[in-house]
Amino acid sequence: MGRAGISAFVAFAVGLLTLLSLLLGDNPALFGGQPGSEVLAERLALPGDVLLRLVVIVVALSIVIGIANLLYVHVGRVARGKFYSAVLLASFAFTIYWYVTNRGDSSLLEAAQVPIESALASLLFFSLVYGGARVMRKRADIWGLLFVAVVIIVLLGSLPLAELAPVKAWSDWLMAVPVSAGARAILLGIALGTVVAGVRAMLGQDRSYRG
Amino acid sequence: MSEEFNWLDYVEQEESAPAPARRSGLRRFLPRLPRLPSLPRLPGRPRLPRFPGLPRLRRRRVDAAPGQPSAADLLGAQDERPLEALDDRLLQLRERSSADSQPEADAGQPLYDVDDVLVTPALLQKPGGVISADALAKAQEQQVELLRDIVGGATQDEGQGGRRLMPGRALFSLGALPRLIVASVLLLGVSLPFVSSNYAEGELPPSQFPVAAQGAAAVYSLLDSLTANDTVLVAFEYGPMAAGELDPLAELALRHIVARGAVPLIVSSSPIAVARAQNIIRAINRSVAAGGLSLQHGIDYFILRYLPGGSLGIRELNENFADVVRVSAKGVLTGLAFDSLDDMAAVALIAESAEDLRNWAEQVVPELEDTRLLAFTGMAAAPLAQVYADSRDEIFGLVAGYRDAFTYAEMLQAKFGASKPQTGQPEPEPASSNAGHDTQADQPDAAGAQAERAEATVRALVASLQPSPTAPSPTAPPPTLTPPPTLTPRPSNTAVPTATELPTATATVETILIVEVTSPQQVRIRRGPTRADDILRLARAGDSFEVLGANADGSWYNIALAPGLAGWIAEFLVEERTSTRAAFEAGQASASAGPPAGPVILRSVFRFSLGKTRPRYYQVNSPTTSDLRDYVLLRNRSQEIPRLEAMTLGSLAAALAIALGNVFYALGALRGRRREGRA
């Protein structure tokens, strides 16, 4: 067994242990309520608990590493005369300085990031409407017509206008039946996909554990 | 990775100066703006510290010779899996990668700028661009082209001039006219209601939620049934992009929780959202500052530490709840001692996306036994959230979007007399309505409104002191709340104070059960009937308190500290006796004649300092619940109605633009087909 095989075996074993721990742990009823079943269930839950904490700690550390890597890359770009990298580094330093000297003051977030991201969300509205208005430009067929009709019905149905009550009934039906069915189908698909992806990852089919 | 070549050894080459872009349309007549300044180049790459033992990842300078493989070639050179194990699509991808990595394919590009590597001229010459060349099938390439055409981006044929895949079309050219028209119509639609109320369209949202078993009315009812001993976990799962829609919902939920005297524990798996929650608390503090009060972190609310790891972090919250609540967002120990999420009266989730809701529904809800998850979402996440709310009894909800926020605020106003939104047209204030604090100056009869508001506050206080704390709203079914800590009534002649007796307490002779502190030392009154619970205040020998109940084994008394504020004291520290209410209140009045005037709360703060944990104690004056309730629901709602009208007009304009645009383009397409048929 080579290095990749050992890595894959370790990944499989840890995955299986976590799975069993989450499924069987903290559930004494699975053991028939026999004396000592609670202790057994608690012990089974322990590996999953410990591994979960380890993963969270690793994820938290990866954020720190990510910040360090970001700075490393942009220091190099500043050396090549990249203006926006210099802006990024200056913003980083200023934000750290501001937060350290004004503990708890997040006015930078309020004054810069919230307006910028809200503006982006507003621009998305314009882009979507413009895209919706051009659907038939390229695809003038029954599917394009269906798309446009549904968009208009749902848009008009969401308006608080008494004159549009019949449209609102259609819109409610669309949201309650097709949209709800689609949402449930998406959830089922996600669940099945998660199971398959998990099994493939545990078996080393999707990920390389060569280190 | 192949042994022959290590991509980490690449360094970037000198960039050739880009050719000046051709200007089209009216932009030709505009003066050229100067380019952004470039920083001077340093003589060499900065020397970064090297640590012995670590592998050397990058060489300082390597001349990239023609023929060196590109990143796409490296993909093809991977030997992790045998060729026969690849499916057709991966084989096709491998062949394309090999074809793209010929010596003339601009080899040796730097890896610092990813686009410099990936967007090579050879790839750009592919029909679908760099993405389709490497990863997309033929059908997907067509879909990309279709999507690009729909949103008005340049096709590949138009975009061969430079590195940009979608060069901007001239702003005022004829081709951009439809875009300008659509943008103008939408801009007018969303702007006019803020300019004049003459353009108001549509009805305002209802003043009450429709009755539904687990709908928004149930969410309101459950939060409205909270008591002073309850804690609510509030999960902020949204970023600044959704702040405009979800901030009002989050603010209303927090104000409602605090107004009921409960304590919100704020948590998030996004560090930005933690900062956002602090800003909302700051906005609430601006409201209560009118009464000289402020919400104290560690007493009135807690902001817990950020949960890294996305769904795993949420899972950890569920599995290790006691650890998560132990530390605040600033790394300070909170002193909270909860074992599980079921110790919460409710879990309020304010989610931006369906993904956030799915994480909480999958990682948290299955472990809840008595606690309910209340869902506050944006309109985008509402369809999926509705599916969860319909499917699981543990999820109450949902309150979605700005219109529901308006209705929620109306219900709070009806109950607590909070501020009312100002419409664009001045309307006479109804005699029965209660003007808000920030609108009183505009009212003709400010004194009358003040009196009405005071009366409403008293009514709210009386209602909150009813024996049954879970008073449902008239339109909502009674919620299935977690029962509060068991209070075993003592077999005595105790007359539990009724709410209606409070304003006229001196008019009746009533016997009550009180406890008097007998311990010679100061004793602690805690938030719950355990020594692990927070200390609310200290008491000295001779202090007496009215008894509200006791825990199951009688080892702790539940005592009244102030209107709406209760605490627990150990039984062995006090002596039980009876008294008349008049005598008791007279004794309390004489005892409280001297300072301090308000209830004193002892707060302990632990700070980490280089491995040492040093407790520090200090005293703060905490407002009582009734004081807070007077001010905590005061909000500036002047922009609510124009925003709702802008949403209506904007949606109308969007529907109009989509309908007219598609009619125009469909007619054009039909005409084109007819012309082709003739040809």
C-alpha cells in the first residue's frame, strides 16, 4: 500500500468513525435501554464530537492562513506596481488600526461595506430586468414565452393592487404548487447528492489523499 | 503533479504595454481620462523571511523558455488516475488541454495573475472562450452564448480585441438605447415615491398577520409570550448585501425580545454578521437613550463568538452549546451556563439565503425537543423556507421580506404603542392611536398623545404581569412554548398579586408571603435556581422580598426584585414569613429612600491576559424591564411607506419593461424568420 493508499484508508476510517458516532451516539434507545446503554451511547458520541471540534479549529486556522496568503500575494503585486493591491493592503492596515483603537466601533462596516454591497444588490435588479426584457431577442420560442409569462405573473401577483386579484391567484398557485414542488425536488436532490458525494469522498473516488 | 515541471517555480514576465482601446459612440468626443497612477516598481521582489526546514516554494527568477507547459498542460500531465478510468468528458477535456498547451500557446505566463495564465490567446480563439475550452460541453457552450447575449454582454467575436471577455459597449451608442430606456424606467419607478406622495400606488400591508398554525402570526405570538427569565438564541445569517431587507426584521425581533424582558443571545457563522448585530444593538440603544438607559452587554444581551466552518460550525453549536455560549464575540467569558439549545425559549433565525436556512434546518432542528425555530428570511429564500415550515413542526415561520416587517411593526405598535410611520400626505392622527416618541413634536396635541402613550404603557405592563405569561394575540393560536422553570406554589395563604391590583394596591388589604435575609453576610440573588446562574444583585441581612414561588425541591425561592424582574435566592439564607402588602411596600419604600435608586447588578468580567484569567467585578445600574419597554420599541419609521410604494412602482416598471421588451424582440424575430422564409 503506497502513500496514497494509506491516506485514503485513514480518510475512510475517520469518515466511517464520524458517521457511526453521529448515527449511534447519544441514542441509548438503539441499545434496547439495557443497563449501561447510556454510557455506551455517550462513548460512541465522543469520537464524532472530538473530530467535529478538530475540524472547526482547522477551519478557523485556515482563515488565518488565508489572510496571511492574501497579504503575501499582494505584497508581491505591490512590488510590481499594482495600484489596487496597495489599496487593499492600506485598507487592511487601516481597518486593523481602526478596530484596535476604537474597540467595538464598526462604523467602517456601516459607512463603506453596507452601502457598497447594497448598491451591488440594486444593480442586480437592473441587470435582471434588462435580461428578462431581452429573453425573446435570442430565443423566440415556446420556452422563452413561458419564462416571460411566469416572470410577469409572479411580478404582478406580488403587487398590492386590488385590480390584479386574478393575477395574484395565479401567482399564488404558481408559488404553492410548481415552485414548492421544485423546492422539494431540489432538497431531495441535495440530500441524495450529499450522500453520494460523502461516500465517494470516503472511498477516495473524488479526492486525492496523496498528500 | 508531474515531476518534470513545478509550477511553483514560475515567475511573472514583464507585461507588454496594452494597445489603446478603440473608442466608439459618443465616447469618441469625450476627453480621455488619465489612467490610475501606478506605483513605482521596486528594484526587486521583497525578500520575505525564510524559515529553515520549510520547503522552498518559489525560485526568485527563472527565465521562462518557450515550450514550457501551461497550467492546462499540467492538468493533462496528471497521472493520478489511469486513462481508462476517465469518462468521456474528462478524456475530452484532457485532449483539449494537450491541444492548448502547444509551444506557441503563450507559454511561460506568470502565475501571479491567474487570468494572465488562463486567458491565453489560444484559449480565447475557442468558440466559447476560456471556460468552454476547458470545461464546457457543446450544449453548455451554446447556453453560455445564449446567456451572454441575453444579458447584453459581448460575444466572443466582438471581444477579441483584448483580454476582456466582455468589453463595455459605448454608453450612448444606439445599441445601448434599450438598456438606457429600461434603466430609466426602473429608476423613475423606484425614485418617484421618495419625491412625492402623488405617485403612491397600492395598498399598505395588513396591520395583522393572517392566522395560520405556523405562520408569521405564530412567530409574533411566540416572541410576545416570552418572560423575563427567558433567553432566545438569535442567529444572524446575513451579510451587508441583504441588510436593506433583513435589518428591519432583525431589529424588530431584537426589540420585541428585549421589550418582553427576555435576553437575546446573538450568534452567527459569519464574522460580518456579528458586526452587523452590534450595529443593530447600537440603533436600539439610541432609542432607549431617550430614557437615559442603555442595553448592557452581558446583562440585557449577549453577542457570542463567531462560528467558523459554515454548516460544521452550526453543527458544533448544536453539539457543544455550553462551550459556544461561554465566550463572547470579544473573547470575554459570558458567565452563561446552558447545557443545550433546549434551554432556549426559542431560536430565531434571520437568514439571507435558502442555503443558510437549510443548514439550520438540517444541523439544528432535528436535535430540538421543545424549542422552536422561528424563521425570518428575505423574499428570495422564502419559497424554500416555506417548504421547511410546512414540513416540520419545529419550525415556525416565516416572516419574509419588507412587507412582513411592516406588519410586524404595526402589531408591535398596536400592543405597545410604539411609533407610527409617517405617510407622505399629512393625515389627522386618530384619537385612539398612540404617537411615537420621535413623532410627538409634529403632533398638534403632544400632551394628549403623551398621556395616551403612558396609559398604553401601563396597559402593556399590566398585561405582562398576568398570571399566564403566554398571552396569545387575538388573531393567533396559542403557541406551544417551553414551560418556564417549574414554580411550585407554597401551601400558604399567599395571594399571588394580580395584575389588576397593581395600580390600586393601596386600596386592598392583602396578605403576601415574603422572605427576609437572615445571613450575616451579603447574599447573592441569581437569575436562575442554581449557583451557576448569573448574579442579579446582592442583598444584606434584613432585606425582604415578595415570594413568587419556589423550585421543585423548595431549595430556592423565586422572588420579585422589581416590576417585571424576578430572581432566585437560596432557601437556607432567608426566613419565610407573611405580611400585608401595604406594610411590605411601606417598608420597601423606606428602605429604598437612600441611594442607590435602581436595582444594582453585580457583573463579573473575565479577561484573558497572557494566560492569566483575572476576574474583575464592577457594579452597573441596570434599567428595569418596564423602563426599557417605554423606549425600546421607538423607531424612526418615516421611510417605511415610501419604500413600500417604491417597491410597488418598481415592480410595475419591471413587469412593464419585461413585457414590452419581449414583445418588441419577438416581433423582430418573427419578421426575421419571415424574411428568411422568403429568401
